Amino acid sequence: MQATPLQADPIYGAQDFDGGVSVPQPDPEQPMFRGMITINVEIENFGRTHTAVFRLRPDTGRPGAPLRIFCVEQLRRATHGAMSAPRSIDDFA
């Protein structure tokens, strides 16, 4: 199996960016679960808004246990605000 290069940025959802990024916020439903921290970031690109969901865990194998991003997902929103299923960054590989 051969990996193909990404055709679009998995965070911004496009090759180009013209928009804005919100301040990261803890997930309102489950900000922390069994040591995993969930952060949501609203991204608007060319008039379309979606939420990037970052899942972080402390790296206990390193001094000070720095936080590491171990998963990035997207919740896509249509222009009328309906949301679709989460997409993992692995879906773009």
C-alpha cells in the first residue's frame, strides 16, 4: 500500500486559507476523560465553518509530562449549521 500526498490541509480543509481561527476552548461536554484533554477550535475558511477537535495526553515518558496532540478530528458544518460525523486526520492519508 502506498500513501498519497494530501490534497488539502486536514485542519483548514482546503489548500488555501482565507478566514479565521477561534481561541481554543475546552470541550463543553467532556473537557477531560481518563487523562485525555479535548480542545475545540472553530475554523472559518472561505465562509465555511467547522470545528477542529484536538485530543491531548500528557507524555509521561518525558520530564514534566508535556502535553502531546495524539488525535485531530474535524466536525464539518454546512453553511446552515448542520453538523456531520467527526473525521479523523487518518481519513486524509
